[in-house]
Amino acid sequence: MFLAAPTPEYRSPRHVAETSEDVRRYRAVPYVIDGVHVVVSDVDAHFRRAKEAGATLLSEPEDQSYGERIYRAEDLEGHRWMFAQSTASGES
């Protein structure tokens, strides 16, 4: 993972949405297409903590057919995050 300071020309998804109809439509879809996928040990407890802290949540935790339980959130800049826990083969 790399983190860096943005250039002065950078516009976060949240700020671009203010001027772009395409971005507003994209942000209306709760799925994470180009965001961050983070594996956690207990996705339900993680969700509860995020909710209690006032996070912008895009979905409740839900089981996926491919063997993960996930929920989706958005950070202050409008970037999307997916938090997941493996449910395959009894893993956690």
C-alpha cells in the first residue's frame, strides 16, 4: 500500500461529484468497484464499531456466494471501502 500527499490539482470523488453528473450516478451505486478491500477477523463487530463511530455506511454486513461476509463504507473524501471476513471452509 502506498500513501502520499495529493497534488494541488487532485479532486477527491466527493468533490468531483459536486460538478459531475457521471460521478453522482456512480456514487449512487453502493458497490465497491475501484475501492479498497480489507479483510478483518470479525466483520460484524467491525461494522458495529464503524456505525457507532458515525461512519458513512453503504450496506449492512451480508453473506456473499463466493465465501465472504462483507459490508461497504465510504470515507470522508468519498473513497469506497469494502470490509470482508472469509466464511469459506469455516475460516474467520
